[in-house]
Amino acid sequence: MKHIKCSGTPYEIGRQHGEAAKTEVHGSIAFYSAFFKERTKLSWAQVQDVARKSLPWLQTSYPEYVDEMQGVADGAGLDLESVVALNVRTEIAFGMLSDGCTAVAWKTSDESFLAQNWDWNFDQTPNIICLSIEQPGKPRIHMMSEGGIIGKIGMNSAGVGVTLNAIQAPGVSFDKLPCHLALRTVLNSTSKEAAADALRKAGLASACHITIADASTGGVGFECTALDIVELPMDTDGPLRGSCTHSNHLVKKHKVDGALFLNDSPFRLDRIQQLMRDVGKPSVQSLKEILKDERNYPTAINRAVGEKSTSQTLFSIVMDLKQGFADVKMGRPTEDGEVFQLRP
């Protein structure tokens, strides 16, 4: 897997990303072109047309993201609309992406952790990249992403971390932040509250769940649809005090109803909470063990490809936000794979 360092202006950061990960960016285009054709019956030209609808609002509200995506496009030898399409992939599929991720933020009086198994279609594995970004006036970012996507799962030098869970609910807005650019907005922020304020102000363009956490105040969940955001604060008492957890279904009431597109989602949410009760106190090691859990295999927290799903855990990540690092394990956490740290 490629580890890429980028720095400078938004355009320069994007161009370095596009040049260094040209193979992976083109791989992402090929993967999502086939994916959208199968799931939404849209040709790539039609996908580009949908992506164009996002551009006017982004150019007005977040021009730096458009500059960075233009840099990726130029570096990889692509048109801007194709890179925008990657970054609004959740919106193009109208919230129908079936990745099955399980996430947990857990804070004690002196520690703060954020962890997730990122589950997605196995065929996208070759296009995963690790991006390190240094940009003037903002925290340094170290994150896991897919070639061409400028916001994903990771942490920054201010001790802020973010994870993403897919949720299926109808609706898309072209004058709000697409999910993956919302993740980048969190990683550009200096605190959990600053990130939360930015998302409250912008709104989210489609359904997803984003967990935001920092070193000093712990985590909060943003359960989003195209119409609203419902915040899930940390539990305040009992054995799960200081934690917030999520999988892949709406757990709160919204202006639109979600669909249970992964029948195992409630099980995984209950299961991770039970494992946390059994552990009692979080640590990097205990969270790694939780992410290895195979109860209800293959649709477990530690997911594997099965007869009814091509999705499996492609990497696991445990962030120690106080100490400023994250341990990443590529592949399923119980199998062989590259191991490394993020240190923004």
C-alpha cells in the first residue's frame, strides 16, 4: 500500500496526491464506474453529470476542496468531474453503499480512543492509500483513504480523530457537505467542538454516521440524513460511560426513515457494546481485541466475504488521541497484513 506525503496549497496537495497515487486513482475510477453501473444503472458520463451538481455550492462554500480535487485530477490525468464523483460517491449512490463498518469512541478520565473496522468491497483493496497532509494554518493530517478521495478516516496533530459508517436513507442535497468532504472538514479542525460546529453549519448531503473525537473531550456521533443531523453524545453513566458506538443503521428518529440494508448491523452494535462491558476499560490492545471478534461470522465485527456479501474488513484502526498516534492493520485483523502507525 502506498504511503504518500503531500504539502503546500490545496492545489499542490491534490496534485502530489494525484501524481503519486495515479494508479490507485484510476483504480478507484474503474471500481466505482462498475459499482455505480451495477447499483444505480448510471454510466460514468451520467455519474459525472451528477457530480457537476455538487460543484456550484462547493465552489462557493469550500473552494479549497475544489482546488485540491482539481489538483488530484491534473496529477492523475483526469477531468475534475471524475475526481468530484469519487468524493461524492456516497451521494451519487443516494446512500445505498453497503459497507459494514463498526466504530467506537471511548474516553476515560485520562485517555481518549477512537477505533473502527473499515469494511468495504474486497475489490477496492488495491486502491487504498495512506495520506499525510501538511497545510499552512491547519493541523497536520494522517489518514487512510481511497485513491482520489481527499477526506476519510484518520486523525490530526490537534488530537482530533474521525470515523465513518455508511447508512441507507433516501435523499441527497447538493447544497450541503458530501460525507467524505465532511470527514476532511473534521480533520481540518482543531477540536471536536470546532468540527461539530462546522458540520452543524454546513449540514450533510446524504445519510451517514460520523464519529468525531478529540484528546480532551472524547467523542460525539453525528447521525445524518440529507434532511437533518441527530447528535449522539457519549454515555454518561454505567459500564459504557464515556463511549459512543455505531454500526450501519439509524438508531434515532429522523425526518426520513432509514433502511436496514445490512441485517447484521443491530447485532454488531449490540456485540461491540457487550465486548466493551466485558473489557471494562479501554486501551489500544483491548480495542484491537474487540475488532478481532468473529461472532456471527462472516457478518461479524471482523467481517469476511460470504455468499451474500462481497464486503469484508479491509483495515482496522485504533487511535490513541492523547498520545497522538493510531495503529493500523491492513486486511482482517485476524489475518496477515501490513501493520503501521499514523503520527500526524
